[in-house]
Amino acid sequence: MNRNYRDEDNSEDVYSYGIKKNTYWKIYGVKRFPYRGKRKYTPLLYPSFDGGLKISNDVFGLTISQFERMYEACLERRKTKEQWILNLRYPDKSSKEYLEYLEKCSYSNKDHMLNIENDQGEKYLYDHLVKTVGTEIDIRKRQRLFIIHDMIANACVSGSTKISSGSLAEGLDLPGSDRDIMYVIESFDILQSVNNNIKHSIHRTILVMETDINHPGFTRLKVEEVGDNVSIEHNQFCPETCTGEMMYLSVNDFLTKYAETHYGMPVSFHGPCVSNESRTLDIAFCLRSKYLPKNAIPWALRHRCQWPTNYVVDKIRNYGCLLVPIGPKVLPYNDLLWRLSFSVAEKMLIHSFNFTQLLCYGLLKLVLKRIINTQGEVKDLLCSYFLKTALFWVSEEVNIDTFQCSKLYYCFSLCLDKIISWVNICFCPNYFIPEHNMFLGKINQRNNKILLCVLESIKSGGIDMFINNLFAPVTGNHHLSSSDPGSLFIMLDFLIYRIISEVEGITSPARGISGYNKGRLMAESLLKSETSTLFIEISKHYIARFSSKMSQKLQPSNIKSETYSLRQCYHKLLQNGTKTDAVSGWLLYASYFYVTKQYNATLKLTDYILSKCSPDMIFLGAQYTKDGEIFNSYKSNVHSTMTLNEKITIFTVGNIQYLMNSSLIPEELRLEVKGRTISIPPVFMSHCLRFLCYHHFDDIPNRHQALRDLFITSQGPFTSDASVADSLTILGVCCEISGYKDTAYQCYFKSLQYINCKCSTAEIRKLRLFDI
């Protein structure tokens, strides 16, 4: 029986006015719509004579007033439950889908402002905080930048996994923010107990966690079995102090071994981290447990209001935790206890924050830096990790819709009250292991009273006094200074320039062409999958950078034996490599012409390179602030219509890096890349190539001029001591070629003063020159 006979019998208007009818779901993709009436006829939409749409067979069964009331109620529910709905739809707000949603919702920030128009204090606080922290799109772009960077870096290497952590990776680029990187060593498998399946024919070392009862946030790692193909020295294991039979992984020996193995020289330690020369980068070597420790399992099961969502909880539970080689502060020396770190879990939680939670997090960090730590008596008693923990607890205990921009100061007050309550009892519960008191060794009954006075004074004066203490003094009726979007996007550019130069990882650079090819393939896959224009441009840059590195790993080239296919491969990779910055890719191309004995082409390219270099260019990898001349010069030259790659190829410059055993380095300098990578300033290397070309032409006057230019350039500035040492060694080689052996010896000697490495190239050349 045909139940649609009524539709067929009442279809006299199928071709009304000579126009074929279309159903509403065919036009708008709507298949179902709840209504109170009975469905008798299919609703139909078709054009009318006046250019509009005509609807027939309206069977919704509602009057206009009824429909309006239901529609307004639906909008009100959506408005009051907006954050809850967004959390369900986008549990990971660092995803490309959420970033695409933000870019389409250009009105999102305007909606935030509309809710606080009537409160000038809240509006002033919001305005200045956004000016400092950035808009939500700025924060999400920073988060996405580090995710993509880690994906590409990890595609290049094996044996360890790079994880960007700290406030920068969380999306906050506050003044003075340092980079924090964790490297997970993958030679170990960590289990909760020996009951887990252990295969006796293994290639990885098996460790078992033994949680310390007296120190809940720490554990010992008992060695169950040592992997067949894992090279571990015996002194990395410490016997148990009681029985001497069970073996445990040593904290200090592990840290020293991996730090010095990857760096090849003594390093400075900052807690469990290895720091660089300028202390702007902290690297932590750690291990990963794929299981949550037993005392952290209740976290995944405990009651919470609406945050975090089950999706985030399951994601954290499936990841596990990290183990960092450092013991409790209350113990002066302990070589067995490892700290349980939830850095990855915390980053997942912050990536699930809404905009108000992120602003509250930034506000807490600013209060710590600008108010609390300026008081000498309580300086360094609190740290940003304690404040972040308070925000986690508050977010879990209240409805997510509490965190709205119109309630920013209220949300901050909730966090401050939480911290005050903890300081009062000298107990700060870890978010994942509440029985772990993180105040141990820092805050106690002797110093908590002074800290309580400081914290109480922050909230005692209300929002007006708080704003005056946190920002510049306010005159009049909270005169608002609008945030400068130009400065925000420039600081985002500077952060990108600081990050993208580290494509192959810091501790485990890819040594073969296959590693760089894997990184290039990852960048190409991101190029196809990313929807944001910014990250499409970043993927293109990574492809160019990997092409530049791959060109150095091809077989050595010379003009006589070079085949057509090899020559085409060189040119394709080198041409792509010219997009890495304004000059270093071209300088590598000039090196190719030099090693193929095309000296005239080399000289022409070096002329072009030197003409493009200027002192106000952005140096890739360097850190800049809003107050410098570089910032103002860059701001006056760029405009919003320029793509990222256009800005990179015009305004940025980086050292030219010759990889280990590079096929493109001049033959006279092959010893420098015998067993390592060297980094040379582009202007210095340009003069070096000019010197070598004139030397082959036997052009003495121009060779002397090039050597003088080398001497002038060697006075600096340089980005690192290693760069100074390499440049002085190259200067010594040029002096030695010119016959100035005494000057060459002095250059080699000065080079050794910048690096503490007995087997350096400068030492070898100095000894050879001394023997001659």
C-alpha cells in the first residue's frame, strides 16, 4: 500500500508558473524538523513572481507567536549553555577544526565585549589583558604552531620524542617567557607491576614503578629486565640500599649520560633540565609510562561538574604520565626517586580551556610576576605551577559557564581564594594526586603569614585597586586604550621566526637524507590537511628548509662527473631552499657553484646576497621584544596583505648551516664538517666564498680585499659562542691560504677559547700548523 498517495493526489502545483518545485530539504539539506502537527503533506518551496520564496503545505502546526516563543527560548538556552556546547563540540580547542571555527566567527570577540560594556572596570581589565595575552585566535595559533612543530621534528628522528611544554606551548607568549622542551627517551618500557605481560626476548629495558608512600608524587624505577640492544652502562643502575639485590635506575647518572651524550660537551643543569648559554631554553630528558600511576587513577573517576569533558579525561588516561629525573626538595640527596610529571596532561587540559579560562591563567601569571614576586619577603615562594593548579581545581568545581568574559575578575577571585586557603594550611594538593603536597620545602608555618598578607591585599582593594597595581595607573573614568592588533600579529610573526629554524630537533638531529625526507613528507601531508592559511604557509617553509638540508646529503658533486639527473636534483632542492629566508638558501646555492668550479656564478650570487643583507633584518631563532628598534622597523615595512613566506624571504636572515659531511661545503673547509654541523653568519661566509674564488683566479688584490672584509666581519655580532669559534677557524684557514701563518695560528687559538672541546677542528689545524 502506498502511504504517500495524498502527496501524489495533491500535486497539482508541481509545475506552477512553469517552475519545478523543490522540497525544503533538497534546498537546505534539512531532513527532519520536530513540530506539533500531523504530517499530511510535504512542505514545498519554490520561487515566487516577486523574486522571493513561496512555501506551500505548511504543516508545522504552530502559530507565529508560538514559533517565536520557541525560537527565542532555543536561543536563550544556547546562549546560557554556549561554553558547555562548545566544549562538547570542540573538546580540543587547539585543533584545526576549532581554529577554522574561530576564523569564521569574526564576531566572537565582539560578543565578549558586549557583555561587559556596562562595567568599566571589567572592560578595562579585559582590554589590557587581551593586549598583553592576545585574542583567542592568537592563543590558538600559538598552540597549533607548537603542535605542528613537534610533529615535524619527531618525524625526522627516532629514539626520542620531542614535546614542547611550558607557557609558550600552552599559548601564552608573555614577556620573559622561556622555551621548555621535554625529550622522552624511548629505550625503556615502564610498567605498573610485574603482572603485565613481559616477553623474555626483548629489545627494550623493562622498568617497574614503585610509588613511594612517604612521597606520593614520586616513584622508584626497579629494573626488571635489560633490553638486548639497549646500550646502558652498569653505573646507571643503583642497588637498593637495604638488600643490595634489586636494581633501580639512577636519577643523576641518567641525566648526566643523556645530557652529555646529546650535547657532546659539559652542560649546565637547572633542576632536572639542561639549560643553554643564555638560559632561555630548558631541556628535560624523561621517560614515559603508558599507564597512570595507581595513586592517580582516582583522578579519572572522581566527580566533576562539566570540565574537563570525558573526551579529555580518556585522552589523558590513555597517554599516561612522564617521569622526570629529580627527587623531592625536602631530601637533600636522593638518587632513586623520580618525579611523576603530568606535563602532557596539563597541556591537554589547557588546550581544552575556553577563552576566559585562558585569560584567567594569563592574569594569574601576571599577578605573580608584577605584584607577588616584587615583594622581597615572599619572592619565589609561589610559582606559576601552583597558580595553574588552583585554576584546574576551580574549573573542575564550578560550571563551565561561570567562565565568561563578563565575570573575569570573579573567576580570578575564585582562584585567588583557593590559593589563600592552601597557604593558610600550608598544603597545596596536586591536581592529579591530591595527597601530594606541593608546598613541601617552600611554604610552611614560618613564612605563610607574610604571604597571606600579600595575597589578601591583592583582593582587599577591589577591582579598581587591583587594576592600578597590575597595570599603569588609571586616570579619569577608566579611559580605555584599544589593543593594537598590529603589534599582536607582529609578535606572532616573531614567535614563528624563533621556532621554525629548529626543524630537525635539538638533541637528536637527523644524520641521513632519509630523516630529512621523512620531515619533508610530514610537512607535505600537513600542507594538504591544514585549513588555516598561516599553517599552510608554515608547512611550505618547512618543505623549503628540508629541501635545503637534503641537498647537502646528496653525493658529492663536481662539474666533470655530475650526471644530468643528479644536477637536476641539486637544482630542484636548492631552488626550494632559497625560500628558507632572504639569503642563506642563496648562499648554499653559491656554495654549490663553488664546489662545481663555477667561480663566476659564485661571485655573482655573493654580490646579490651581500646586497640583500641589512642590519635591521630579523634573525631566525632570536628573541625580540616590542621595545626594540627591530620591532619598529619591521612594523613599518610589513603589511597585513603579505603572506608569511613573503615576509620570511624579505625580512629574515639565518646562519648558513653546513651539515656533517656536507657535499656543498668548499673543499678547503671539509675538515670543519668531518663529524659535526657548523653554523656560519651569511655575510661572513659570503666573504669567505669570494676570497676562495679570487684565490682560484689568482686575483691577489681582490683576494686581499676579501680577506680584510673577513677580518671586519669576524668582529661580530654572533648568535652563539659556537658560531664565533667556527667563524674564527674559517678565518684562520683563509689566512693560512694567504701565507699569514702567525695570524692563522692566533685565529685557531682564539677559536679554542670559545668552546671547551679538545678534538675541535681549530685544535687539529693549530697542531698541524705548529708542526709545519
